[in-house]
Amino acid sequence: MSVCHTGLVVMAKLSASLEQRLRTASPGELIEIVLEVEDAPRPATLPATRSARSEALEQNFQSATESIASAIKTAGGTVLKHTWLGSAIKASVPAEVVASLLSLDGVTLVDLPGRITR
């Protein structure tokens, strides 16, 4: 997704709940976020066993999202988890750098981590 001159495309990547949370955050406060990313291209061949396939897809996802993980670290954040199955990266970042992550290639949405309820 490209950024238009008005920044509307970038702001569309920020969830309403995270936007609200950022309004009350203190400078330097660490916030856990989830960056949803475009699906990584699948490898041409995959191992035969399910566990080996899963491991190969996880490694493929980490390789495909390395530039995003590097940007998080450069901005003073920490990558907490890569989730290839959900095409997401969970990270802890200073509140003031969230906006800079919105324009990263491959990032489709930045949100607060959700809780699974029954």
C-alpha cells in the first residue's frame, strides 16, 4: 500500500483503539502493538511432514519481515513474537514511534493485541 500526500492511507493503518491509547500515552511509554503484514510469498517447495512445513513457513515469514523487525529495533522497540499463521508481528515500542511504523512496506494494520475470549 502506498502513502498518498495527505497521509490518509497511512492513518487508515492505525486502529481506532490504538489511536485512542496513544492519546493518553506518556512520552517514552512502552506499548505492546501488533503489526499485521502482507502474507509472505510461499516457498516453491515445502517439506513433507507437518512440523517441518510449519518450521519452514515460520522461517520464511521471519525472513520476509526482517526489514519490519529491523525498523522496530532501530526505533527503540523489541520484537516479541513473529506469527506466520496470522501474518503478524507483536512488538513493544515507545509510544512516539508508532506513527513511524505505519509507513513501512508490507504493514497493513497496527493495532493493540487482542484477547481471545470464549
